[in-house]
Amino acid sequence: MANAQASGGSFREVFASVYLPTTVYETGIGAVTPVIPLLAIELGGSPALAAGVMALLGIGQVIGDIPAGHLAARLGDRKAMLYGTLVTLGVLIACALAPHWTVLAAGVFLLGMVNALFVLARQAYLTEVTPPLRRSRALSTMGGMQRMGALVGPFLGGAVMSLLATSGHDNLRAAFWLAVALALVTGLVVYLVPEIDAPGRVAASHTKTSHLLRDNWRMFATLGVAFILVGAVRQTRSIVLPLWSDDSGLSASVTSYIFGLSGLLDVALFYPGGRLMDKRGRLWVGIPSMMILGGSLLALPFMHAAGTIAVVAILMGLGNGIGAGILMTIGADLAPTATRAQFLSLTRMFADSGGGVGPLVVAGGAALGALGGGIALMGVAGFAAAAIFAVYLPRYSVHANRHTRIAAGLTPQGAEIHQIE
């Protein structure tokens, strides 16, 4: 086979231009995420208002997805990353100086919108500079870097808040100043690292979002539903472990250990999952990932001891970890070259919308006194996503599995026939 590395950037170039700024940026976001509701309360908000302020981060991202696609199409992926970082810098400074919870709320909402731009721009950029034979590994690694930042950020934020504590109280604003510093580093890295040359690059064109939906309505009516379900199941996983552990009478420390164990698997398994998708096809990860997540969610309501809940948490980490890049990869496979950024913004909007709905389903179940029922319903959603992938992904993606690759005139590994020596 011809050298698969021939097109696109080397790992060193991709690391410097995408993975490094992604990790630094997400570490900053991870540092402030758990502090947002605490600072809202300190600034005069009630616990209910603080929860609402926290929700604005996700709402802002959903609302920002489509505008992010238009901006990335007009500016270019790399410029969008740079401008997104600069705006993030300003928003974080405003949050750090916020005199009232309403100002913090506005800043958090804007932070979600700008985060949508940065996330989309780096996904589109990485899709463009990485050949299909390495696409899954590249995008899964980016997903892994996001999760690594989300895992490390709270620890760094906690350390800084403790070091700058006053009168025995943690300095909550210090976490935002840490994020400001990390956003500044991110901007410098994006600015200083040269753009990767992508052979055969096609100039981006701009079209109406309604036209993209119209031209691809069958795909969005099927795989789009799967994106919503995957987003819902993934986000649900983040809240059901602490909620169910508390409902089962476990201490906060034990709950934290269990949650951390699941998170470590998330970070550890992104590359094997990406490699499997590249070698065997997207279905080899998409279906097992959702079935493992769905099955573990269905099993959780039957577990009440720390040991059994930990086992389920490990399974959740396994399912979520191997599927770190599945949605980004499928979106990249399906995206038209000329309107890549706008198309990817639509796929992200579907997934982010699901991420907002999933926790609401669980919260609704808890409010009705049926927390286990809400968790189980999201487990069913995981199996539904797997079923939609199995039926519809081969219809739309050449890289769904080996059979679709062969049918498209490629080798089972996804290479073009003329590349075989």
C-alpha cells in the first residue's frame, strides 16, 4: 500500500496545531466548569439560579453551533480557532470580574457560544488536513485531548483556588484567571504554529443552512436521530453516576472515586477506538460503544453497593472511551468538501441538543420519584442509537465497514486500489 501518511500533516505538526491548543483550551474550560454554580451563589444567586447559570453553558453551545458553521466557512478553520480563542479570553475576563450573578450568567452563555466555534473550527481543520485512512485516530485523539483537559482542569483549578484562598475560603475567581492564562497560551500557540498544507485543498463555499438540510434531509432524519441519542446518552452518563451513588447512600468521596475511575478509562481508550474505526470501519466502534453504554445504564438501577456501581462505572468508561471520536468521524465522512464547516455545525447541533435533553429526562424521572426509570430510558436510547447506526450508516458512509469500502472500490482497510503496490 502506498504511504498513508503522504497526505496531511505529520503527527508533530498536527500535535502543535490542533492537539496542544485543544488540551490547553479544554483544561481552562474544565477548571471553571465546576466553579460556575459556586460563583453564581457567591454573587447572590440561589441554588436553583446557580443550576440555571450552569445550564447556560450547554444552551449557549447549542445556539452557537449554526452561527459557528457560518463563521468558520467565511473566516477559514484556523482563523476561526484564533478568533474564537480571543473572544473566549475576553469572556473569561468578564466572568472573573463579574459583580453580580446576572453578569456571570451572560458570560457563561457567551462562553458556550464561543466554545461551539472553537470546537467546530478545530474539527473541520483536522478533517481537512488528515486523510481518511487516519481520520478516526486523528479525531478520536482530539476527543481524548478534550476529555484529558476536562479531567485535569478541575484539579488545577482546585489547586489554584486553594493557594489563593483568603480568610480560609477558596478564591473562586482564581479558577477563571487560570482559564484566562490558558486561553492566552492557546491563542499564542494557534497564532505561532504555521498552518498545515493540505494537498488538493478545496476553497470553502458558503450556503444557507436550510439548503444543507434540504439536500441531506434523509440522512439527518435517520443518522441525525442517532446523533441526538448518542449526545443524550453520553451526557446522561456524566450525571447518573453521582445521582445514583447518592441515592444508594454512598459517601461523596466514594462517589468521586467511582466517577474518577470511569473518567480514567475515558481518557485511556480513545486511541484504540480510533484505530479500530480506521482499520475495520465506523460500525465496529459505533455499535459496541452504544450497546455497552446502553447496557450499563440499564443495569445501574439494579446496583446499590459500591463495588457493583463501580463495575457499571467501568463499563460506562469503556463504552464512552472507545467511542470518543465516533460522532466527529462520521460527520467528517459525510461532510461535503466545499461546505464542510457548515455541515459539521449541523451534526454538532444534533449531538449537542441530545446532550441537553438527556439530563432533563433523568431529572424528570427523579422529580417524579423514578430516578431509576429515567436512567433505564436513556439505556434504551443507547440501544436505539446502535440500531440506527447498524441500519443506516452503511447507506451513507463508505467507511461504515469493510463491505461498504469494497463496494465503493476501496480495499477493506479503506485505501484506493491504485495505492496498492
